[in-house]
Amino acid sequence: MFELAFRSIDGTLWKDAGCTGELDYIDQTSWLLFLKYLDDYQQELASQATLEGCAYSPLMDERYQWKHWAAPKNAAGHIGY
């Protein structure tokens, strides 16, 4: 499961001009994984707040959240523009 995700990220970054090897984009891959982790953590906190009946304030502005820039949904609710 994770191997496929890493291969997809590697394939996309490899196509970027100027990459000569994996070490050229390892920091970018790490940053993307961190942002995805942060988004998942934020969703967990929001769910916990809902279950407890508390208000939740997101850690990041909506436009910076993973679901809006990395996996945007179209009008039909499907991922893509």
C-alpha cells in the first residue's frame, strides 16, 4: 500500500527538471508526507471535538489544507478539477 504511494510520488518528482537521483527530492517527499500526516491529525482532532460536542478550530487555513490543494474535489464530489 505505502510502496505504491511512494512510487507515485517518486515518479512525479523524478519528471521534474533537474533531478538526477532520489537524493535530489527526498526532502520534498518528506515534506509532502509531513503535510499529509498533519492533515490526517487535524481530521482526527476535528472528529474528536465533534464526538465530545466541542467546537474545533483548524490548525491551518482552509486553502492550505491537503484536501483543497492536493486532492481537490469537483462539483460532483470526485477528486479532480
